[in-house]
Amino acid sequence: MPLTAARRAVPQEPTSYAVEVRDLRKTYRTRKGRFQAVGGLDLTVPLGGVHGFLGPNGSGKTTTIRMLLGLITPDSGAIRIFGQEIPAGLPQVIGRIGAIVEQPKFFPAFSGRRNLELLATGIGTPGRRVGEVLDEVGLTGRDRDRFRTYSLGMKQRLAIAATLLKDPDLLIFDEPTNGLDPAGIHEIRATMRGLADRGKTVLVSSHILSEVHQVADTVSIIGRGRLLAEGEVDDILAATGGQAVRVLVADPARAAAV
């Protein structure tokens, strides 16, 4: 579900990072006992550009993102977003954050534009922003079509448009290309790069290295809830030895589009 809120004009502590995490921990109780989802995670997300948050399924990415957004409370550790301690300082920065942490939810019988108009009214955003964000994500030509006729990629782009209504500085996307076809993946990639090129900070989680490599400037790699490596994408790949794997596919043109 897209996350957005009214912007509050408050002074922020100068920082070179959009997000800083130190020794973050979260343990869940299950029927089988205690499960540590995040175990002493350190993480820094530089201001500007696309930052990949890479790790296998179950490595703690979604749990971490939920803690960043104040949706769940960490057991211990420190989170700072734009210099504000989270969750205590979340009201001061929530207007600067847009996030997609679940499958986007919209009224299927309404057009993409109408869905955004309703959301804009609910959060007090000027109506002119609807057209602007539709243009930003490339949906202007399909904005009056019903949501239920949209492809998965278009639905994700509409969700991104919803997060942009308040013109946030930080966008957080949790596995935004899951389930998309090659064309949809390309669309979301281009949208994220476009946001970064306009000065936004984009934090995107993924379990696919090639996906992060193609869209991100910097990356944090985690495993079992802990940081394994962090830095510029090219530097991280070089440090692994730059190994290449050749794969034969049935449709080379379609694979190249991904």
C-alpha cells in the first residue's frame, strides 16, 4: 500500500545520509521458538541516487523497511532518517518519505487518475499534482482507463505516482518488480532512475543481484539480518572477482530487455 503523509516544515540536522542504521535488532516469537529476523544490522543510504538493498528471501529486508517506516518497533538499535531518530522523530520526517511496502491497493472500477484524485483529496494535496505525477511515471496516456485494465507494471507505476503526490525526498520500494514481465521490469527500472536523476533518494530492496546492478548506484548486501557488504555497486562486484556466468535462453531479445 502506498505510504504518504502531509509534509511538516521543521528544521533538520545536516547529514550526508538519507538513512543511517546502527546495530538494529528484531526477534519474533513463533510456535517453533524465537526467530531473529534482524541481528545487529548496520546500514547507510547516501543522499541522492538509487541504493540497492540486496539479500535473499528471508534475510530481513522487509522487516528492516518496516522498522524504518515505524510500522514495527525494533528490539534495539538506532535508526536515523534525515538526521531524525526513528520512531520518535518520525512525525518530523514522514512527509519527506514515500513508500510501497505491500501490493498496491486501488479501486479497480475507477480510473488511475480518479484513484489519485481521491488520495490527493484525502491527504490535502493540490489537484494539479495528480497530472504531474502521472506524467512523471509515464501514465498520462492511460490515466483515464480503469485500474483493473492495467498491467502489473502499470499498477506498480500508479502506486509510485501515489507516493509522489507529496513530492517526497526519500522513496522506499520493497521488491517493486516482483511478478512483473520483462516490459514491466523495464518500466519500473526507468521510473526509479528518473526519480534519482531528479534528485530523489530511492531505496529499493531486491533478492536479485542483476536487478540491483542495472538500476542502483550504491548497494547494501545483507544475509541473516546482518550487513555483509556495502558501497558502490561496481566496487562491490569488482571485490567479488567479477565472475561471469553464461546462460542460454530461448528468446535472447526478450531476455536482453530485462
